[in-house]
Amino acid sequence: MKAVADWSLRFLFVAAALWVLWWILGKVWVGVLPVILALIVSTVLWPVVAFLRRKRVPAALATVITLLFAFGLVGGVISALAPSVASQSQEIFDQASEGIGQVQDWLDGPPLNLEAAQVESYVDQGIDWLREQSTQAAGYVASGVGAVGSALVTLAMVLVLTFFFLKDGPDFLPWLRRTAGRTAGRHLTEALTRVWNTLGGFIRTQAIVSAADAVLIGIGLLILQVPLALALAVLTFFGGFIPIVGAFIAGGLAILVALVTQGFTTAVWVLLLVLAVQQIEGNVLQPMLQGRSMQMHPGVILLAVAGGGTLFGIVGAFLAVPVAASVVVLLRYLSEQVDLRTGDLHTEDLAVTTPEGAVAAARAEHAAPLYRAMAAREEQQEERTIQEATTEERRRIRLPGLRRRGATRATGAGTSGERTSTDDEQDSPAR
């Protein structure tokens, strides 16, 4: 019970600290979100900036050129897709109405054989639900305007921060080492560099995998003559940045559009296409493009996406996996430092990314004998304490018995002595 109480108290302290951290994060989330988004965008654009800087292009000019190129690329994709979406959206809406009628006829027939009244009742309930949602949406117009304004402010902050991250990023770690000190600066340099590499590798890998999914699914939709094939392919690309959930939603939308516009057979083919592309992604692309250090268990990814989506919506679902991957990298670094100090790991077994990380690892390994001596001394002290406590407990238990036996022996000795003196007295005259 003492051990349970100790650990329960530690748990309460940790939970209280996490709650305070969560409260602070909620208060400053407006400023933290642009920083996180800017870091993610910077990891994607940094290779271009680094290439230009190696070509003797000034840092500010290289950053401006990269941002303009990114804006042009995104704007070109949206401009290319807008006409097709605008021209085919009305057609899809009309065919959706016909599809609803076909679904109603299918429900009336075998094997369900639902009565028309029941089907109409379900349809009316769905219409009422849509009306309620529309009423609520109309009530949120004012707040929606505020949300749009907040989104624009966030976007502007992301652009400004991205510019400074790309322009002055290489100067951040030296400043951090000067501010935090040599010892802490070495650890922060190595750990943050690993986080940056992991984050950049994850985003670029997801971009490549999502692009492959979008191309394959887009080609399949074009062959099957599904409307909005290009728009659905772009949606598949962006959905790929939300692992598991994004691919599921994008694929489901493609199947729904095929069902409404082309019929049940085409929808089945689209389903098979989506499943085949997902199998290629999971069994070929992901293992080939991502290293072992980048892989996380699908259960962890799903829980991270679900938790992030529940707490912060779409933004949380998008940021869940990068944040989880960064936390995993930090935990691995801490584990390496512990293993170096205990002697279970050596510097030649590590793959450090910075010279400061190599120095920190060497110092940790050099301190291993001291930590082992301290651990051995603590272990000896603990064993000595246990032995003393055990000896005291045994003495306390045996002492009453010894006292009783001592009293008995003393009584017996006194009686024997009396008898001996009496016999001597009786024998003395005879002598």
C-alpha cells in the first residue's frame, strides 16, 4: 500500500502538471498554431531554399523565390480545377436526386421489402435533420465571419513566420546554444535537429505517397468516366496527409460520386480501385520510402488522429501524426541518454546528426562509471537498510521469548541452589 500510495502521488503530480500545461496551451493556442503550421510548411520548402542558397543566392531572395513558386503551384492547381468543378457540380446534384429515387425503389424491393410509408418516413426525418442543421448554420453566420477573419489572420501569420523560418532558420540553433548554455544547448541541438529531420521526412514522404495515390486513383476515375475525377484526385492528395482517416474519407467520397452518377457497377469498380491503391501504399510505398525510425504502429496513428480530430477538429487531425512523431523522437533521445549513462549503450552504436550531439553522447558515456558507482552505492545502502530492518524485526520478535526463557532459567537455578545448600547443611554434621 505504501508503494501504491507513492506512485499514486507521483501520478497526481504529473496529471496536475499536464493539466496546467494543457490550460496554458489553450490560452496561447492562437499563437502556437501558426508556429506549428509554419514549421510544417518550412520543412516542405526548405530543400528548395537550401538549393538556392548553395547557388550563392541571398537568403532573403531565395526565400521569396521559393514562396512565390509555392503560391504559383497551388494557385495553378486551383485555377485548373475550378472550371471543371463549377461545370459538373450541377450535373452531380441532379443525378444525386435521381440516385435517391433509385435507392428508394431498391429499398421497396427485395430483399428488404420496406414499405413506401417507412421509406418516406426515413426520408422526411433526414430532410428535417438537414433543415435543423441549416438553421443552426444560419445562426452561426456571424461567428462564421469571425472565424473566417481569424483564419485569414492565422494564414498571414503562417506566411510571415514561414518567411523568417526559411530565411533565418540556420541561425536558430547557434542562438539557442548561446542562450541555454553549452550542456543544455548540445542536447537541444541534437534533439531538435532530429525532430526537424523526422518532421521533414514525414511530410515529404506523405506528400510523395499522397501524390502517388492521387495519380493512380485519378487515372482510374478518368478511365471509368467518373465526373470530377481531377477534383477527387486532388482531394485524395490532401487527404493523404491525414493517415488512415483521410484516405478513407476521400475514397468514400469517390465511391459515392460514382454511385450517384454512374451506377452500382461503376461504384464497385471504384471501391476495388481504392482498395488496390491502399494496398500498394501500405505494402510497397510506405515501407520503401519511410525508414524504420519513421514508422509507428497503425493503432498509435489511429488514436493520435482520433484524439487530435476530437480536440481540435480538422487541424488537430492533420497535426496529430507529426506531433506524435516528434514526441516519439524526443522519447527515443531521452532513452539513449539513459542507456549511455547506464553503460547499456555506446557512442559507436548511435547515429548522431550533429557534432554537438556527438559531444553530448561522449560526455554521457564518459559519465557512465560514475552513474554505475552511484547506483551500486545506492543499491548497497538499500541492502544494508533492509538487513538492518530485518535484524531489528527478528530481534524484536525473539526478545520476548528470550526474556521468558531467561526468567524460567533464573527461577530453576534459584531452586536448585536452595536444594543444594539444604543438602549441604544436612550432610555437614555427618562429615
